[in-house]
Amino acid sequence: MNAPAYTIRGRELIVPSGMSVRFDSPIAEAVQVADTIVVVLEPQKGVISNENVFGIDGEGRIKWQIARQPWGEGNLNNPYVGVQARGGEIQAFNWSDRVVFVDPRDGRVLRWEQNK
């Protein structure tokens, strides 16, 4: 397996072009699918952070941020805690044991499943 073409340093993602993206929270995890690096930010204590997944291109531009989902309305804090690439899609995992399938090109939620 090849080493990733990006580097994570706390809140900063350094992409293949050498540009960096700095986030408000530390980066918990990242995975690359085609030309998109998908980043999950660590949830901040006391902050509702249900939109903590971002797609970054190789030039360091934010292509998308995952949209708020119906189960994250109100005061329900349901941040994403991990991602993996599978079959050309991103699987994002949240605190409510949901697996959310995301299109890595545009961040569109394709479907979701409840883990048991």
C-alpha cells in the first residue's frame, strides 16, 4: 500500500501541492479517494459539530462540507468520528452508530444505514 500523499499536523492538512488547510479543530482522520482527501475533525467539547467532514482537493481548496442530517437537528450532538473508503464511496461513521455513504466528489449523502 502506498503512503498517503498528504500530511496531518494537528489542525493542519498539507496536500500534495504543498499548500496547507488549517481547521478550527484537530484532524481526527483522513482518507483519500481519487482526487479528494476526506477529513474528519475531532468533535469539540460543548460544541454541536454534526458537519465535521470535509472534502479537500490536491490544491488545498475545500470542495465540500458534509450537510447537516435530520438526526442532527436541535441540540442532538452526533459528530462523525471516522471515515473509510469503500467501492469509490466514503463511509462516514457517527456517534449514533450510523454509517453515512458519501459521494467523495461533491459530499452528497447517498444513503445511510444504522449499525446494530
